[in-house]
Amino acid sequence: MKMWDQYKNRPQSLQEQFRQSLNSRDANGSQGYSAHQIRTFLENHPELRMTDNLAHMQLAELAGKDSSDIDIQKMFAAVVEMKSKQASDSGDVYIDSYPKPGSIVYPSDFIETGRMPTNDPVGFIISQTPRNMLFGGPNGSGKTTCLRAILSDPKLLKSTRIIAFGKKRELRGLVAQFRNSDYVVVFQMEELQLAFSQPPRGVKDIIWCNELSKLSGQVYERLSAHRVMNSVLNELLANRPPDVYPTLEQLILSIEGLKPNVYSRTFQLKESILFCLHDLLQCTGGIWNYGSSDFLEVLFSSPGLAVIELDTLPQEHFTFLATYFMRWCYCKKLYVTNGV
């Protein structure tokens, strides 16, 4: 905030100095700003984006041509005041970095997801994007609006697997647009069937174990504690029966079975990760009670929109579940599709 406060105050102070200087020059009968001074001023303050408007640049040129015409220079100062206020009110510290309006050529497979302050579209080009993308953000941040824009092209729905996690009230309107589509399916949270520690088909157990441990540490901000989970889960996977994987509840019981000294660092890490996993299990119900499941294999094997409604899930678990799907898909693409 401190950085932005400095930036926000700068255009206003700049405009006041510019106008005060002109008024002073007018009172003293002195010459106004020269073309060189105005040009330097514009170069030093790109956040005003004066070059976006041809009329503003023509006014700057007139003011520079005749430095004795204080009226023209005051008109230019008024434009500076207007542009300064726009820069300040935008709240965008990157406002001077956007491309000039109309300077971008958009290809046919460009999908618009919003607008820049310059009113030019912003979005992505299908042919130039990664195969997996994750959109996240708090309520009201524009996720549903972005998704609606993405789904405006029916070809994308028929060629790409799109998974939307959200509250019922957020996504019901979106789903209603496709209620007669064979490419849209809606799941309630309790309908999910997930084998917590089962990797994508063809991915080694240890790779998925490491992914799960890192994911848990990052989402729940227990980066040190994830090594306890990693150690226990690796041992469980090494001794599992064929085609059966440890469930989340079994993992919790195994971590609880550790008996480190109560004053040791390991004991603290154990209690830390147990708190998160216990709460995850309690809040998500029986969705992890599977030793093996083809749910994700089937889900990612076909295109279309899958809406997963998580109406009562706390934010941390919401993030974990959404990222779990994404990491599962990523591992499959990385280690199976690429043949690693």
C-alpha cells in the first residue's frame, strides 16, 4: 500500500506543480514551457498515457510551438489534470505498461476474458496456451465471468476438459445455459469418489506421494510438516496390497501411530499435519474412502464442462480439492503423455 500511495500522490502533485508554474509564468509575463520541456515531461510520465489520444498529442504540440500562448498551455495543463486523476483512480500501478489502444492484432482463436483499462480485450490464445490452466480467486473476483467468456466458443467445450469448482449460487446460472448439452455434468461434493493416494495410471507411487505431500504443505502452510506425511505415506505405499492404495483415514491413523518425544520437533510437525488432515476428512465426508477409483481417469478422458459444487467447504479445503484435481492431471500429462 505504501508504494501505491506514493504513486497515487505523484500525478496529483505533478499536475499542481505544472499549473502553479504556468500561473506564475502568466503573472510575470514570462514564456511558457518549450516543446523540449513538454516532450521531456511526457517521456518522464508514461502513466498519463497521453500518446493514447491523438488530440491530446496535437494539443501538446501546439503548446510547445508557441510558449507565449499561456491559454493553450493551460488547456494542456487541464488535460494533464484529467489524465493524472484517471491514473490515480485506476488503482493500477502498471497502467503505463499496457499496450497502446488498437495496437494488438488478435488471432481467430483468441478468447476474451476481460478488458484492460485501455478498453482493449485481454484473454488468451488457445493455440499458444499451456494444456492445463487453473483460475483461482476470492468471491467476486471474476472467475465465473471469465469461465462464461471461455465457454462462449462451443468448439472449446467439445475439445477441452473444463472443471469448475464453486458454490451453488455462483455456478447454477452458468450451468443453466448448457442444460440441454451432452458436454455438461454437475457433481455434488458427496458424489466424488477419490482414492487419496492413488496416482494416475502409469505414474509411480513415489512421484504421486511427493506431489501430495508438497500440495498439503503448500495449501495448509505447513511446509515443514509435510515431510512427516511424506515419510509415512511412502511406507504405506511400499507395503500396500496390489491395486489397493492407502485411504486418507488410513494415512491419518498411521501418522497418529508415530510416537516421537513430546518435546521434539517431529512431535510438533506430526500434530501440525494431523490437524489439517483430520479437518479435511471431517469436512469432506466419505469422498476419500476408496482404496482405488477410476473417477479421475474417466473424468479427464473426455471433453466438456464438469461443475463440482462445494457449497459448505472451508476455503483451505476448497483450495486443496481443486488443486488436487489439477496436480493429478498435471502428473498424468507430464509422466505418462510425455513418457517420463
